[in-house]
Amino acid sequence: MDAVFAAVLGFALGSIPFGLILTRAAGLGDVRQIGSGSIGATNVLRTGNKGLAAATVLLDAAKAVIPILVAKAFWPGAEGIAAVAAVAGHCFTPWLAFKGGKGFASAAGALATLAFPAFFVCAMIWVATLSLSRISSVSSLVSVIAAPLVAWGMGFGQVIAPLIAIAAIVIVQHRANIGRLMRGEEPKIGSGKP
């Protein structure tokens, strides 16, 4: 039952579409109607409001952090399930017909809570990849794929399975980006394209 409780809490919190809520509250309309159509921070940034994008990152990360900490306190051993459920809830929110964001901020929050040293290394990988490629999706994909490998290398064997599941979800959500990358059409940061 612990796993069920952790999964329900994770999915419920993960499903809150903060990007959409914040942009509407700020009078910026429906963020799904611009850019990539995603509710995540990268698309919120396309509204031109950096503060709102930063708030979206923090809240989307918190959607994973909170259920993991609750699971750790009340359902030990179910932290990984809470993490995967939170990312899944963000990406497939029932409030938006099971469409949502791409899961990267929630994945980062999950990694930071499950294995902070591995998060720190992956954050450096993200920064380095973004600096070299100038493509947001590339840095997100490289760092999320690196996460289970880094965690394994640093001795966090108990979180490898959930990190692989999270990476799979994030990769699926980036399938359109991957298609554009393969065609050489994925825009770089600052290009003004979705």
C-alpha cells in the first residue's frame, strides 16, 4: 500500500499545471497557444517574463521534491515511485486531457532529492551542454540520460531504476524535439523560434 500512496500523491502533485496557472494569473493567456505548446518553464520564458519562467521551474521541481520527502517520512522505500509518478503527472496531467510539460524541471527536482551529489554533476553537464549547443532540448536530453549513469557511478544504486523510468518519460516528451534535431531544424536559444 505504501507504493500506492506514494504514486497517488506524486501523480496528484505532479499534475498541477503551474506554467499554465501562472501565465493565466499574470494575464498572459494560455501558454499552450505559443511556442512549443508546452506548459513548462522553457515555453513560459517565451512569454518574455523571466520571473514567471523561474517560478515555473521552482514549482515544477517542487512537484517532485515534496512527494519524495513525504514518501521518505511516511513510506520508506517508495521514494522512487513517488518521483516517477510526479514526473508522469506533470507530463500527462488529467487536468489538460493528459497533455502537459516535457518533465525536465520535475526530473531535476526528483534527482536533487533522491541523489543530490548526482544532481550537482548533472547540473554541470546541463550547463556545459547548453553552453556548447545553445539548444535547450539537447542539454535537457543529455543530462537526463546521464542521470542514471552518474547516480550509478556515485553509488546511488537504489535510485537507478526510477531515474531510468524518468529519463524514458522525458525522452518520450521530447520526441518532437528529437525529430527536429535529426532534421537540423531545432532552434537555438535566442532564435525566437518555438
